[in-house]
Amino acid sequence: MKVFEGLYVYPWVSYEENNCNTIFIDGEIPVLIDPGHAALFNHVIEGMTRERKIVENVKLILCTHGHPDHIEAIDGFDNDVIKGISKEEYEYLIDGYRELFLMTGCQMPKKPFKIFLKEGSIRLGNKTFRIIATPGHSPGSLCLYWEEKKVLISGDTVFYMGVGRADLFGGNINALAKSIEHLSKLDIEYIIPGHGEMLKGKKAINKNFKLILEEFF
């Protein structure tokens, strides 16, 4: 689904299976964010094909966090494709998330992450994104903010009328509240969450943040 030129979202809409929304950023450096489960990745390939985009052209994969429904499909890409995640999340992936992968019948990634993401700016060709640490759903969760387009790629930190659960290994409800409060101060026109529908329009987004901060915390 094309949001606007250079930004594509492939939402997962089946209520019978758990998988995440996948984002594709086209340009000089084609980027895929949160590829999802390996067995369900074909819906991304099909979505990109409809948009006349080629998944083999992806040069960089960024992951908002290390839960299996967001990262398992990275092993389908060869080692020439650079993969990035936060360092803290990677440490939990190696240690504490192993049981979560086993419980969900998923494979731990075998191909390594080559870059560790941290707060600050990351330039992808002619596009600049801000990496924002947003612990709470997981200890090393992060969001990507495309300030020029006022787009927030929020992972599992904030959804439409909801937040990511904080009861999994490494979750922290107080950290999640602080992360969401921080995000609510950004100038945002689009929120693309890890699950569920996209939010569009500053008024609707501010209302969503207000509701979440009042009702969940």
C-alpha cells in the first residue's frame, strides 16, 4: 500500500495469525523495516510486486525490536543485506528472547545484525530519519521519525487506541509510559504502528495520544 512516494506499508490484517506491519522505504537505499515472520513474508513480496518493487533490491533491514513476529524473516536475506537493531535489544535477543522464540515455534536468527542502532540521526540516501529509543514494550525498542514527512514508525510502542504489552520478558510499564509521553510531543502527521491500522492527521494523532496517556497510565 503506497502512503506517498517513497513510503509503502504492507499491513497484516489476518486475525487468525500474528504478524507485524512491514514498511518499505524506497530511494537510493531501499529499506525494509520489520519484515515479520518467515512463513508469512510472502505477503510482503506480493505487496511489493503489486507496487512494481523488487524485494531483492532491499539493501538495509531495520528492526524496531527483537520479537519473533518482527524479525524472524531476516534470515531469508543474504549477508549482503545489512541488518540493524539496537544493541540492548540484540543482547536480549541472544539471551532472554530464546524462550520466547521457542514458545512461538520460531527460529532464532542465524544471520548476524551488522549495525547497532542508537539515538540520533541516520541518513538513508537523501532521506534523514531520527532514531528514538522507546523502551517499555521491550528494553531496546526504538521508533523511527521521518521529520521531513512527519512520519512516526512506532513499532509496538504505540498503536491506534492502544500500546504494546509490557508483560513479556524485559517489558516495563513505567518506561513505556515515559516513551509514549516523549513521542506525543513530536510533530506527527502519520503513525505507522507495528500492528493494526495507520493513523493519519495531527488532530486524530493528538487525540490518540491523549486517550492512551489518560486511560492506560
